[in-house]
Amino acid sequence: LLYIWRYHDEFLTKLVLFGLAAGMVELLADCWSTKVGWLVYYPGGPFVMCSPLYMPLGWGIMMVQIGYLGGLFVQKWGLPIAMLATVLVGAINIPINKYLAKSALLWYYQNVPMLFGVVPYAVIFAECLICLVLPPIVLLVKKHSWRWSILLGVAEGFWMWGIGVVGYWIFGTTS
């Protein structure tokens, strides 16, 4: 944020708006996940809806981080390769964050098949598809106004929820 303020970076400003909008809508996915019982947040701290207050910001940062890389990948390799590279980054980065969250006693998953007993296969599946669409979205964010960035973020948030539900249905539960 200091960089954006200091250098008046319009693209990064729009990317942050996109990420925050996606993170806010993703709260619906968190509520669904806690209601079906596979996502459990540790108590304490302020909550918004069913999630800790830090979750929309966390997703916002993740969208900016991986989205920005996706934009760089598009410049270097073109859109199809960038989409695959972004999936690879998401498939590595996001599960590591899930592992760290469990270790930090922020949240954990239960009653679903998991990689190393920590990260549900459904989450890995969903987050790969979440990252797959980031490069073309970043191109749209770069091209259009900040209003479009928010609308695209809302769409990404609903995509996050929908693909999470699909992943849950595909990979099932252990109970």
C-alpha cells in the first residue's frame, strides 16, 4: 500500500480493489465450509460473518500476489502458458499457507480426504482453478476502470465459492 501511495500505481490499486472484493465475497464460501463442517476456525478475535476479520484481507493479498505474477507470466509467455504457470504457483503457495495456518492455530480442516492430513484435496483442486482464471482477469483489470476491478473481484469471489463446492462434491468426505 505504501508503494501504491508513493508511486500512484494505478494498476496495483485496481489489483488491490479486485483482491479485496474477491476476499469479501469469499466469506460466503467460508460460511458454507464451516456450515458443512469441514472448515474449523479457532475461537477468538473479531469475526465477520463466519470468518475471522483477517480472511478478506488475506485473500486480497493472495489475489494480488498470484494475480501480479500471472500478469508477468502473460507478458513473458502468453496467456495459455501463464494460466498453467499461475496454477502451479497457486498449487504450491496456497497449500503451504493452509499448513502454516494450522500450525499457527488459525484454522484447520476435518472430515475430508487431505494431503499430509492438513490440506483437503478439494481445496487444492479449487485453488488451482481459482488461480487458473487470474491471468485473463488481470489483463481485464489492467485494461478497465477501478469499477471493473471490483466487479471482477466479486465474480472471482463467487467463482471461489462455486469451485470450492464442486471440489467438495468431487473429493467427498471421510465420514
